[in-house]
Amino acid sequence: MRRRNVKQMISQDAISKRVGELGRQIADDYAGKDLILLGMLNGAYTFMADLARALDLDFQVHFMRASSYGQGQESSGTVNISLAPECPMNGKDILIVEDIVDTGQTLTKVVGLLQGQSPASIRICSLLDKPSRRKVNISVDYIGFTIEDVFAVGYGMDVNEMFRNLPYIGTYGQDGAGDIGSI
């Protein structure tokens, strides 16, 4: 697996500009509220760090880990929660920060679990949205970019834990950019 096998899809400058826009919109929407940013590990860590710096308001930061991907490029359909937030959410506004919404199955399970803690609200902010792959009806409130059905890497997203450190978003395994089977 090599970096040369990644084809750039969204530039670092475009990401930075869009994160700033999202930050301003979210800050306006949550002004005066008791906000918790809930980052979905591992993929959203880079996006969440940049988004947090773009928010001109006070908030708490917590993390959760849920996944339906194993070592491949396809969702298994089975959602595994391996880290749950350890903070009280009763009466708080929760903004789930996700790297990508694909089938929607993972977020549907996460939202269901969080609703059991009686938050004031739950909304979703995703850097990437892939609506063509949706298997469940879930609404994404803040979207960085809508993309086609490609496997995205970089800016925190990976294939087999590689490429998270790329400053841009690229594709791996499409259009001859790389072959996941050769890993």
C-alpha cells in the first residue's frame, strides 16, 4: 500500500474552507446551548479537531467508537460499539461528529443508544455524505461534502489504518488508484 496509489478527490484548501463554514453555522445554531461534541473514533478525529477550533463557543468534547467496517472496503452490516461516552447527556445538546455517513446503520444504532440518555437534542455533522449507499433513513444536519460511491481515505479516514495523515481526501481502490486486494 503506497501513497502514490491514492488519487486526490478533495484538496486541503477546500476542506479548510468548508470546515470554517460549518464552524460558523454550528456556532450560530448552538449559541447559548449546553453542547457536547461527540467525535466518532477513529476516522473523525482530524475533522473534529479542526471543527472544534472553528467553533466560537464553549462546549465539551467526548468520543465514541462504533464501526461496521473490518479490514475491507465494505460495511459488514453489524455495528460494534467498543467505546461509549462516559459523560451525562441528560438535557444536553449532542452534536455527533462523523467522518463519513455511508449506509447509515452505524449512526442509527449510535443515535438510538444516545436517545436513551434523554439529551435535549441530537444532531449529526459529517465531513462526507454518501447518500447513494444509504440502507436506513437517517438525516445528516451538517454536511461537508457529498460524494459518489468511492472509498475515501485521508484527513483521518483510512484503509487498514493507513493514510489517516494525508491532508486531503482521496480515493483508494477505484479507477486504478490502488487495489485493496494487494494489501
